[in-house]
Amino acid sequence: MLVEQTTTSVSAIIITLNAADRIGRCCAALVQGDDRTLLKEVIVADGGSSDATRAIATSAGARIVDAPRGRGAQLAAGAAAASGDWLLFLHGDTALSEGWAAAVEGHMAARPVGAGVFRLAFDGGGRSMEIVAAAANLRSRAFAAPYGDQGLLVRRDQYDEVGGFRPMPLFEDVNFVDRYIRRFGRRRLRMLPSPAVTSAERYARAGPARRILRNAACLSLYRAGVSPQRIVGLYEGR
């Protein structure tokens, strides 16, 4: 049985692959926004970067963990190396905002046995990307279906109880949240008031409308039972 806990240490786990242009900002935002000394460690689970990602992350104070390439495998490897009471999962192209620690502390106090995701925002793209973010946040609130770009804050014991992240190249976030909700209920997953600012580059390359349609098509295939290994090429536009 789960019991409420008073410890508040957080392990931040960031997954990267050739993220030299983003990882410094991601790590810096964590440290600069932690005015409540919640952050115990920053772990970068790297999938084999060939650029300066690892050196930049190390200089920012992060600990590097080597992981098999793939989002699910990298998230799982980072979690296995973490020692905090709460786990905070982030993508390497996402930076939390200045008030993230206050939002996390408030969540822990109000809902000590619940998981949280951040409000999605993009670092560019104008009005069209604001609409995309608003739609994603509405989806998260209405259906408890967040994107991985929104980050995930979860208690260590709950993470372990639902079996952690699976070694999937795609939809590892959907798979985890599905299992979390089945075990603990939809009301345990809440949106935090602080934004997670992620890169709009994928949407800019393909065009927002095309990217949204592609994402929806890929998710529909996954929900229909198609394996992520078969979907990943379509998702990446190959």
C-alpha cells in the first residue's frame, strides 16, 4: 500500500541524442529555477551522441549515463541510475521555466501521491504554435493524455510499481501513462501551472498542420495495435 511521504528530493532525467544546441539550456533552466533545493541530481541518459552533447551536459553539472538508443530505453536507463524520491523526466530539447520548482513543491504538498506534467509551450512559431500548445494542454486536462514534451514528474515508488518505461522507440510516454492511469486512476495525473518550453523545430520543418496530422496518424496506428518499431519511420518522416 502506498503511504504519503515527506521527502522531496528530485532526480531530473534528461534523454539526449545529438542535442548539443539544446542541452545546455535544458540543464541551466533546471538549476536556475530550483530556488527550493529540490533537485538532488541531473542525469543525462545519452543514446550515443556524436556531437558535444555529453561535454556540455557534464560542464553543466549533469551525470552522464550511457543508454541504448531509443527514448524508452534511455528513460529507463536514467531512472535506474537515479536516487531521488521523485523522478522528473525531460527531453533534451525542453527547458522548464523559472517557476518550475515552486510548481513542483506545490504539487507535492497538495497531491503527494499523484504524478504531474507541465503546461506545454513552444520556443517559436508564432500564433500557429500557440494554438498547437493550447490544443495539447486541453487534451492533457480532458483526457489525461500528455505529450512527452510536457515532462513527467512521478514518485519513485509509483514508477516502479507500474513497471517503468518500456524499451520502445516511440509512444513510450503513452504506454507509461496508460499503465499509470490503469493502476492509480486518471485523477492522480495533474497538470502543473509552470510551462515546459520545447523546440518548435519539428513542426517548422514539416509545417504545423502536416506534423499534427502525422502525429495523429501514428497514434491511431499505435492504438490499433501496430508496433512502434513499424511506426517510427512514418513519425520521423522517412
